[in-house]
Amino acid sequence: MKKKIYNISLLNNNEKKIFNINNDFFKLFIYNKEEFFNPKIKLFFEKKNKNNNFIFNFHFIGKIILICDISNNKFKFKINKKKKLNIIFSNKKNEDNNNYLILPFNYKIINISQYIYENILLMIPLKKIDPKIKKIIY
């Protein structure tokens, strides 16, 4: 699998895609392979053109196997998260706003693989506690 399949055209068309995010996807990046296991995530992606700017809608649905910080047992962590990214063309610099990405006018293609990767990592909780144990403790 190559990152090229995550290239999105910045031409004036609307677009919908479904990506299957699994171990092959994470092999594209350097990541801690012991952080999680067997990711099975469907990503429903939609690009909407709005006045020569774009809105990217991401809907992540699936599961990842995590290791409980308390018991060291593996458990399924469900993911169901929506994210939105606004793509704006301008000569200004990006002001580190997570909801907006400012690109120069000459961009024709953007690769969303890094955005997908970072968002999945941010969905994983810092404290990984098996829900069975959480019921006992809390």
C-alpha cells in the first residue's frame, strides 16, 4: 500500500471515498507497534467544494485492540468519531488552527494520510483501562 491512494484532488468537484484503515496503513508510518493492535477502521471521507475552498468530512468507525494499563489484558476499543477540516486557499500562513488548513493557490493535490494517522492516534486514550476493570474500580 502506498500513500498515493490518500491523494485528494483540489479541483472543483465533490467527492466521496471509503478507506479501510488497518495494519497496512500504519506500516506507512513509524509508530510504536505495541501501542495498539489489529486496527480495523472504516473511514468515510467526503470532500465538498464551497466557494473555491473545500470542506473535508471524516467519519472514523471501527475498533482497535489496546492493552489495559492496569491488568495488561487486551481489550477492544471502539472508535466512532467525526472530524472536519476546512481547506482554504490564501497567501497567508497557516495559524496553527486545527479546523483550518491554509494552502497556497497553486496546490492541486493534498495527501490526507498524515491527517488520518494523527487523528487516529489522538483518539486513543492516554489511560487505557479495560471497561470490565473500569466498572470494578470506579
